[in-house]
Amino acid sequence: MKNLALSLLFAIGTLHLALAQTSLSGKTDSTDQFKNYVFAEIGGASFLGISANYERFLSQNPGGLSIRAGIPDIFGDNDKFYAAVPLGISYNISISKNHHNFVELGGTYTFMLGNDYYIDSEYKKNELLMGIIGWRHTNASGKIQIRLTLAPYIHSINDKDTFNIPWFGFSIGRRF
């Protein structure tokens, strides 16, 4: 439970710092690209359900390098729970002249914790690595973005096992 609380604190702190940086540096860069993206993701890097995420675009041009952090996805019933904290990095390549469509290549690290797999009164944790291929689309104003992702493989660090099953994700959110 201590790891879960620390993960939650880290995710909230990261989001707070990112939003504070945005308010100090302005909303856009010289190309009028919105640098921040807050979104809900179904499937994808959260792996188990729906997560809330923050992504920061680091490039001076539309697309480019971005990093992301998710607020823990916590769900369960009375005696069982799961939590997943996604972190990721990706590179986004514009595929349209108006910079509204992008191909995304990257990877994510997801820390998972749950008590459904009770072993000697300890929580079971797992760490997953996923490669990501995706497509992003922003509306004409550039403020609303949808994102579809495919993780063609998933590697479990703890179990030292690789799953060659396709895993999909869908995201929608607001850029600012």
C-alpha cells in the first residue's frame, strides 16, 4: 500500500509541476503548438481500464518528442483492488500538411499493484514494458485530440515473459 501511495503522490506532483510550468511559460510556443495534453485513456498503457493522463510535448515543431504520466488507475471491489501507473515517451511524426494527423512511435512503462494475487500477505506487483505504434488527430483549433494506439508486444519485467498479443488503446482529451 505504501508503494501505491508513493506512486499516487508522484503522479499528482508531476501533473501539478507540469501545469505550473505551463502557466509560467505561456500556452504555446512560436509555432502556436499547444504543448500540454490532458486525456482519458481506455486500455492502452493503463492496461487494466481507464486512466487520466498528462502529456508534455518537448519539441519546438508540431509533433516531436513527448513524455507522459498517468494518474493511477485504481479499481476493484471490497476485498480486491488493482492499480496501474503508466509512464511513457514517444516521438510524433506529422503526416499531414496542416499538422492535424500524426504517427506516434514510442514506449511505456506501467507499474501495477494488486491484492488479488495474495502471496504470503504481500501485494503482487508487476512492471510492464510496451512498445507503441499510434495515430493522433487534432481538430481544426488544435485543442481536441483523439489518439489510437497499438502495443504489438508487452514484456513483464517481474515475470520475465513477453506476450505477443496486440493491445489497443483509445484516448481523447484537450490540448492547451
